[in-house]
Amino acid sequence: MYTLGIDTSHQFLLVALIKDDELVEGVQLDCFKHQSEYLVPEVDKLLRKHDLDASDIDSYVVAKGPGSYTGVRIGMTLAKVAGSLMNKEVYTLSTLQLYAGLDDCYVIMDARAKRVYVGKYQGGKALMEDTIYTNEKMKEIINEGHKVIGDLHLFGKDDVYGDLCQHFVDLKPFWQKVDNVDLMTPVYLKENEEYLK
């Protein structure tokens, strides 16, 4: 069985071609705000390279956010179309969970306005709900010596992301099946109190 993993919620376009429990090939393309231009061509290129077409894909797993408002919707729309028109199974993952993989760490992504999306994960399991912190609050956590991955350039450090396409495979036990793709909605967290301060 083939699964296509997709994430368009942050700076990367991620497309992971998975066969059963193995990553066949992944695309991790840095194209912030241009995922809509590259998603379909990159999917097409990947499928052609492995002599597949869209009908050969049995299921999709898509990152549901948090992240860019428009970005999250790009990947989710492709999965919705495949789910409804081609009757394919669709699964979701938190974007922060995807970035964490099986690591024991905090994950951060730029939420703008001196704030970050934050998740805390261990072995793929959430230790708290994904949320938003001010950069000031996150800086305290970093200074306490906790392991943090993601957009560390916000704090004068090198970014750390890892093999995000492989993370789709590693996190298979945590994929959440979508029963009705028409009701699938992105996670934005913009209503979070920290964001509104």
C-alpha cells in the first residue's frame, strides 16, 4: 500500500512517498510561501519517478497545523480532494508533532508578532497541547537547557529540523484517521490567549 505524506504549513514543502512502513523517497523543499506553486508538480514528479500515478496512492497523511493560514490549507485541500473524489483514506498529524518525530523535545515555529507555536513531545506523544508562547517565555525555556528544535534562528541559534519526511513513517502509530474529509479543518491556534496579548 502506498501513502503520500504532505506538509505545506511552514517553510518547507514536504512530500513523502511511503510504501507500507518504509519511506520510498521524500522531498523536503525550502519554498516558504510558494508551496502552492510546487506541490502538484513535485507530487507528479515523485510519482512518475517511481512509475506510479494518483490512483496508486491508497491514503494520504497531511499536517493539519499550526502554521501559515494559507499554507496549511494548501496541503489539506489536496488531501480533501483525494479523499472525496478518489475515495482515498486521509489521516492527519500536528505539524509540531511531525517536526518533533520521535524525539523528546520542545518544538517551535515562528507565529510572528514575537510569538512561537510550541509543542512538547516524547516518542511521538504530546506532553501538552500545542499552544502559543511569547518569544520571551520561550527564551526562558531555552535558557533552562531544555532540548528545543525548529525555528531557533529566532533566538540567535541554528535551526534544527531533522529528516521530516522520515518522521511521517516514524509517527504512523499516531496518524489520526479522518472519518469525513469535508469536516477536516486546519489548526491555527490564533485564538490562543498568548497570541491575543
